[in-house]
Amino acid sequence: MGFEKYYEAFPAYTDVYSEEYRKRIEALEPLLMKHMPARGKVLDLACGTGGFSFLLEDLGFNVVALDNSDVMLSKAREFAKDRRSKVEFVKGDARKLPFEENSFDYVVFIDSLVHFEPMDLNSTFKEVARVLKPSGRFILQFTDLRALLPVLTNGQVVGTEYWISRVLPDTDEKTVVLEFQSEKEHFRVRFNVWGKTAVELLAKLYFRQLHSERMNEHSYFQVYAPK
Ligand code: SAM
């Protein structure tokens, strides 16, 4: 019931050249540009296969990218070779970052909260605040799954081949198991359910919020400065 199958099924997260991934980049690029005015050193936290790392490199940033998945990192390194990219891909855990304090001008953390339980996200935010320079910025993009959950329905189409066949929240709705079905197969994935309010309360322990905007009905783009 892991994420491997989920990422395999959805090119929006794995194939940086796919139309689905490009759409994600197109939606975020103007916001990143607006809120990252000065070039500098960026940590792409939970970088996946590196689409946003490559974007930021192309825009002139010096990018270090970290993920804890060998599968995602090996795809990212293949793309990097293909593009002659200089992005440094590092295997590591967001909860305990292998970097010195005050190392980065920006940390970007895109579309990854579903992997993190509350204690893990707390450790991650604490680590982000530690590795950011005092003048640095934390850029966070996430889906408000708390708001999305009630409108997730069986039969809802996801991507080009799959639809949701079961929505199975745990009793206190801290996590939800979604079953995805296609003509050929089905699989289940457990997501952590984060809502905007909970994310902001946790972030408040380590950061000052400078900006928050809704990208679409359930997705937010936020900018924080270390406290
Ligand atoms: N940010 C990328 C993007 O938008 O394409 C990847 C997003 S993907 C949905 C979430 C990523 O978080 C996966 O690549 C997963 O391996 C990574 N991840 C999950 N838990 C992690 C942890 N504790 N430390 C580092 N990476 C983690």
C-alpha cells in the first residue's frame, strides 16, 4: 500500500517531460518567480524526479535536491544526465537534513505533505528553519486534503487511466486510503490528511507567514520567513 505504485501510475509526478508534469510546472513557475526575486542557493526538498529542480536551475539558481526514495532519485539522475544538469541530487530524510545551518536562500517544498505524519512534519519544518539563512524564504505548496476529502467520490477520474474506486478514511480522518482502479489493475495508497489551518498552525512555530494564495480550489502556495 505504498506510494511506489502510485508514482508509477501517474506521470504528473515521475515523468518531467509528460504533459501532466509540465502543467504542474506551468502553474507554479510564475509564483516561484514572483516570490524568489533574487538568485541564490535553493534546496528542493522532497524533489521527486526533479522537475522543479531543473526549472529552478534553468532560471539561474544553484540547486541542491533531496529525496528519500532511491527510485525517484535514480529517475531524477537519469533526467539530469540527459539535460546535462548540475543539480546535486542527495539521498536524505527531510526530518533530519544533512546540511549545515544557514545554508540556503530558499527551501521549496512542493506537493509532498501527504507523506508526512504530524510529528514528521514538525521535525521537517524545524529542520527547514535551521538550514535557511535568516534572510531566507520557505516556499510551500500543498493540497488541502481536509477540504478535498468530502468531495472525493467513487468513480472520480484521476489522470488518464485511473479512477477512484474506494475512499477509506480512518476514524478520525487523519489519514485516508484511496483505492485507484484502471481497466487493468487496482491499488491502494494511504495519504496523510493535511488541512490549511493545521499546516499554518504548525508552520507558525518556526516561521512568519509572508504570503498565502489559493492556486485552485484545494491547493495553496505560501511563503514563509524563519522566525
Ligand atoms: N516535489 C516533487 C514534485 O512536486 O514533483 C515530488 C513530490 S512527490 C508527490 C513527494 C516526494 O516526497 C516523493 O518523491 C517522496 O519520495 C518524497 N518523500 C517522502 N517522505 C520523505 C522524507 N521523509 N524525506 C525526503 N523525501 C521524502
